[in-house]
Amino acid sequence: MKIAISSGKGGTGKTFVSTNIAASLADCGERVSYLDCDVEEPNGHLFLKPEIKKEEDVEILSPMGVDEEKCIHCGKCAEACTYNAIAVVKDKVLFFPELCHACGACKIVCPVDAIVERKRKIGVIKHGKSGNIDFHYALLKTAEGGMSPRLVKKVKEYAGGGIDIYDSSPGTACPVVETVKDADLCVLVTDPTPFSVNDLRLAVNMCREINQEPVVLVNRAEYRNSELKEYLKDANLEVLGEIPDDRKIAEVYSVGGMVVEELPEYRKLFQDIAGEMKKKAGEKRVVGKVVRTEFPAGEITKAETTAFERKPMELVIISGKGGTGKTSVAACFAALAENKVISDCDVDAADLHLIVQPEIKERGAFSGSKLAEIDEVKCTGCGRCMEECRFSAVEEVESGKCRINQISCEGCGVCYLVCKDEAVKLSDAINGEWFISKTRLGPMTHAKLLPAEENSGRLVTLVRTKAVEESNRVNADKVIIDGSPGTGCPVIASLTGADYALAVTEPTVSGIHDMKRVLDVARHFGIKAGIVVNKSDLNNEMTEKIRQFAGQSTVEFIGTIPYDEKVTEAQIEKLSVVEYGDSPAARSIKEIWERIKK
């Protein structure tokens, strides 16, 4: 039995739920395997504290360069690469490993067999035991964003055959799809805040797009308005249960404790929720309606590298972990900054628009990949496409012919290159939509990735390019970027070339762990970075540890923001907290902005 626990937004309590459900099931005598598929920011081990007994490197065959004695610099490898990971300049071939998906297209088209492939490490998997729970988790190697789905797939190979708990990454992009696509049940963890409700809509759509009907678990169930309950009713979603908004839970979680062990009053609640999960996982579920996006007529836009005569200063706000307050801080900076453009690069779970209320001026469809389809009339069933596809996206149908599994396909075009029967058709896939908008705080560029789509990194690049274009048009001297959480492709695209990165974290074991991971990515690309601790008074000891970490590294400690209910009140009113009025959080953020300006 496979139970995937996911969320549209980070910080809703997905790992908190996953770990306590796994412990509850094990206490009831179930055979449990915990598989942490959030390979960019795995946190389950911080709470279940497994004894690691084995580690293994995960490697894939990947192009690493060319044999200069063979290479004729014909450029066919660059033409075949749909990821722009190869460029041929005069008599030199340039490889960009951060962009390479190791599909093998370059090697297939090279007429002189000059492409050199070697084993490339994309991460490590660790195996252990936490009491009676089998534990497996992976760590994606820094700057290997495009490899997340492959590492997730490798983790899932260790499913134990009893009850397998998949702790998914948040969002709606390809790593999440790879995690939940074959689960017996997908549980979406949410809370009643405006950001979470918005992102729950996206996650539900993603699940239904891949033929999964999810159930919902409400964490921190303090309802300030009826928005969540109305959506759950309108979307006909089943609610497994509710977990109260209790500061004691937050305090236990902040230090890596297990609520079912340290707060006995919650033990039965989690056992009941676990029982409901088991029950629902054994039932056949009817998939609800997918909400489709209607695209305006016009050209499809692709992400391209553009040279600008004048580049504004770019400040990107990031968080290794979702739900730390990244978007709230970005909105405050947008309110405080002068002469700026705002850019929301969290394209698969965008929330900034909920605060700034954009009025769309321009929009367009985005294509970041190819859509491959096989004409069964022309297909002879030779199987060459199936042999060469490194994503296992080609399937054999009953007739003996081949078909593309669109959920697994990454649009590399290898099937098209090797098909001798001309049965494969390639067309531009529509992966999302981009916008240029007017807001009360200034011009804004933003986008929306379609459910279950990939290439979010390219969409981020497009959003940033549009922001620079807009800054040149209105003569703005800075761009405030709300980056993506995690460490994968969209984060890399958010960071690359920025002038400064501000990591927003929380004083918890998971917040610190994920902050260090994303700062490693910033360091890899040579981006100067600083740290802000949100809800700093939740755990003063952890806040001090973050301050000490900054003092021992090249990262600047910029400041702290206290826990303040006015932040959520402002969200409900569609305002940043600095616009909402005077409050402890507003005063702290204003001080932080003055330091950032310097």
C-alpha cells in the first residue's frame, strides 16, 4: 500500500504529518517504510532520526565533453539538445551541466561519435532504520536541479511492500508528479491561510491531471474565514481530519521532536487519521473535474537568453523550505522599494499575486519543451524508441506498437531522432502562461505553470527576462524577485545572475537544514547571500544557532522577524504587513529593508 503525502505549498506540515503517521502505523504493528521523496530538501530524518546503515551514490550516464580528435564542430549536438545544454562556438564545444538532462540526444546525432559519456553523480541515497520503520531518503547533489525526478524514482525502488509512506516535495512540478503518480492514495496537507488555499487548488488540479483523486488533511485548523471550507465543498474533496493550531505542536516540531511521543493527547488523533488513510488507500476513487486553462491566441513564447544594454540590480528572496514567509517578505520589500519591478518566480505555486492584486496587461502561452506523439498507423513496433528513451516514457501497447506516456516524457526528442518509420511527431508543448501586470506597488512579471508540467526553470528564466525588459521600459533600477523554494531547477533559474540572495528561514531543525542546502546553491553560482529568521521568537535557541552559522560563514545575518498574527490578517486583506499598519513584524521588516538597501 503506497500513501503519498504532499502539499501545494511548503510549510503546511507535510513532513510533520508524514513522520507522525509513519510512527503511528508502526506502533500499531504495521510494516512501514518511510521514503523521503523530497530529494531537494529531505527532512524526515530530522524527526524519525534513523540509524543509517548504508549509503549509495546515484549515478547516471551523461555527456561530459567531446573527443577533440574526432569532433568536426558540425553543431548537430547543439541543434538536437532541447535543453540548451550544449553550444558550439567556432571550434569549441561548450557543455552546461546544470542544464543537461542526460537524454543522450547529442550522442545519437553525432556523425563521428565524438560525444564522451561518463557516469555522473546526481545524489546519494541513505538507508536505515527508525525503530521498526525502514527508512530511505536521498539528497540531490548541489546544482543538479533537473535530476530530481530520476532521484525520486530511485528512492521509490526501495518500497517495502507493507505500508509505504512517500513524503513528497511540495508544489505541482515534475518531482511531485513522479512521487504521487502511482500511489494508492495522495493526501494533500493544507491550512486555512490564503496562500495555502490558493496552492491547494493547484495541487488538486495536478493530482486530477494524472488521474489521482486526492484527499485533504487540514493542519493548524484555525479558520479566520470560510474560503477553505467553501473550496473543499465546491471541489467535492474529502477531508480526512483536522489538526489543531497548537503552539505546543510548533515547539515540539521546532526542535525535531515527534508529537505522538511528546504530546500523548495527540496520539489517538494521529492513529485515527492513519486508520482513515489505510481505509481510503484501499478504495477505488472517482477522479474529479480538472480545471483547464484557456490560452489566448497568438505566438507561443520560449525562454531565450537575452543580452541587455542596461541590467537592473536584482534581489532574489529564497527559502530552502517552503512556508517560511518568503513571499510575505518579498511583498513587503515591493511595498517599501522605490523605482522597481516585481517578479514572482515561484511559478508552480505562485502566491504574490494574492497580495498585490495584479491587473494583467500582457499575457502569452509558454513552451519549454516538446510534445512527442507516436502515430500508431506508421509505427512498426520496432522498439528502438523504447530502447533509447532514458526516461522510460515509451510503452508498448496491446497491438505491439509504441505509445508515449506523457506523464513520464521530458520532451527530449530522442524518440523522434531514432524512429526510422517517421512515426514520431514533435510539436511545441504548452507548459504554462506568463503575464506582465500593473499593480499598486509597480509593474510585475509573473507566470503559472500548468498542472503536472515540467520545465519550470525555463519559465522562471522567461519571467526574469520579462522583468528586465520591463525595468528598461519604465527606467526602474531594481527588480524584487520572489524566488522558488527548494534547490532544484526553478531555484537555480531564480538565482543565476542575481546581485543578492536573501534566504528567509525559520528557527526549526528543518528550517536550518533547508537554509543551508539553498545557500550551498547560491554559493555554487557565486551569489552573495544573507539570512533573515522569521518567527524568530518561536525558538530563541535555534535563532541563535542560525546567527552563529552566519558568523562562521560568508553569509550575512541581516535580521529577525517576530511571530506576528498581523501577517496573516494582512494576507486576508490582500496587503503586505508593512501596508497593514504598525506591528512588530512590520517594524522589523522595515529595518531589514534598510540594511538590504545598503
